[in-house]
Amino acid sequence: MNIDTLQATARAMVAPGKGILAMDESSPTCNKRFEALGIPATIEMRREYRTMLVSSPGLGEYIGGAILFDETLRDQTTDGKSFVDVLNAQDIVPGIKVDTGAKDLALHPGEKVTEGLDGLGPRLAEYHELGARFAKWRAVYAISDALPSQACFSANAHGLARYAALCQAHDIVPIVEPEVLIDGSHSIERSFQVTQHAQQTVFEALADQGVDLRGIVLKPSMVISGAEANNRAGVDEVARETLRCLLSTVPPAVPGIAFLSGGQSDEEATMHLNAMHHAGVALPWAVTFSYGRALQAAAMTTWAGQSGNVDSARAIAFHRARMNGVAALGEYSPELEKAA
Ligand code: 13P
């Protein structure tokens, strides 16, 4: 493990005014999103779509890293360049999703544990050869009155920590992603409680496995009311409670925190990030975005599988990347949103 390399990579991923583009949907997930829009679920369409996403001139001004799915890391754009080369040419660090998905947690109905540790070492060695310099592993926690169970917290923390240690041993920065799901009618207080415990358990497991916190990026969910809750907390409260949680769990050695969007609307996700930079608290880490849906949804709808729509879809994807890049500096405003 070379901590200087890991640290330099992590810093580049979350450099000031930059965040991470999550475009690592597995083929089944990508197909599901295509089918909902009437787009043919084929590898050719996935290639065309992802070529559109990565080929905005200037994208590297706002995006420091892009998370790819295995298919894309090995693939070429529609004009025959490797995706890895196209990203590197824009100073965007290429990354790879390496977990094999959230599977039912035995004896715990309604809960999941993320799999993918078997054979991960050799896979990481190959991904490094192919050009990936960081990886992603996502654990999910569902909230109900009774859930998550301690079994869910500890199994997922263990998986994340073993994955992170393997990544660092291969000079790949692990994105550590504990996602507390937004589904449900829970309060923001309950979201705080679950998110804090998930993060505490994860950092304990990272310490147990000897992971060097200077060479990771944390990708958390925000502390937020359930999607179906009454009287959902407003933007400032989400920002305040999210930071209160993170300041209680995340050591300052961690170079960056890059949020997932987790089903928030595009503009909501941007406003929450922006508000964190106006909460009046000093932040010991970079605080930015690693959005999937909140960066892509509008662009995918506009593209709709038609090559004639590529330019407008690309402009929309670029706009969202820019709005979030600006929000990562606390400089976003509704006027800026509208001006485009
Ligand atoms: P969303 O921003 O759509 O939640 O996706 C981020 C991600 O990478 C989930 O693993």
C-alpha cells in the first residue's frame, strides 16, 4: 500500500468545486431505467448513453472521479476510445463498482448484506491494470420501527471494512458507502439515529481491519426525513443534522465526504449540498457529491435513446454537474439554476 498515492487520488476525486459522477449502474439496473423510458435495453444503447455522459467538453471542471460498471471499464465509446482514456484526458479519475449487490441477510427478513468479497483481491489487481484508481462498495440499511438490526449493522460494516482493506492493499481508494435508505415515513430524528450508528459501526470496523483513513472517501446518505413522512424537514435542517451526525462519527483524517442522492430530486440534492456550506460549521473534510440519479435522471429522459437528442442531453448532464460543483463551494443559487 502506498498511502501517498492513495491520498493524492482521494484528494483529486474531491478537489474543491468537484464531485464524483456515479454512472456505475449494473446492466440490470441500467436496463430497468431504460425500459421505464422506452429505450431498448441493449449494450449498444448503454454504450451510446454512457458515451454521451462522459464526452461533455469541460466536464472535468466539476467532476473529479467517475464510477463505472465492469462493462464500461472494459468498453470503448461510440467513437472507439476507451472510456478510461476519455476520463483521464479530462482529469477525471476512473473508478469501478466492485460489490456484487445487496443480498437478503439470512434470518433477518427485510434486511440486506452486500456481497462480493470472494475473489476480490485478484479482481482489484485486474481493475488496477485496466486503469481504475478507486472503487465503490455500497451497503444498504432499511429503516422501520424495528430495523436495522445489529446483525445488519455489523455484517455490513465488516464487509465494507474488508473491502476497503483489500482496495488499499492494491493502491485503489475505497469509496465506503453506507446508505441509510430514504424509503418509509420515519422522522429526521430516526434517520439521524440510524445513520449515526451505521457510521460508528463502519469506522470501528475500518479501524479493526487497519484501513488508513487518509486514503478513503466516505459516501454517506444525508440525514433526512423518510420520503413518505409528514412534515418533512427543510433544507437547512437536513444540512445541519447531516453535519452534526458526520462531525460526531467521521475523523478529520478522512479527506472527503461525497454524498449519494438516494432518491432526492435533482434540485433538492443540490440545495442540501449547498446548504452544508452555509451551516456555520468548520468542515474538516471536503464535502461534495457523488450523485447517480440526481446527475443523470434529467439527461437520460431527454436523451430517450435518440441520437438526435445527444447534444441537448449532454448539455443537461453538464448543467447538473456544474450546479453541483458550484454547490460544493456553497455558491449555488436558484438564479444560477434558472439562468441556464
Ligand atoms: P444515487 O445518487 O442515485 O443514490 O446513486 C449513487 C450511488 O452510487 C448508489 O450506489
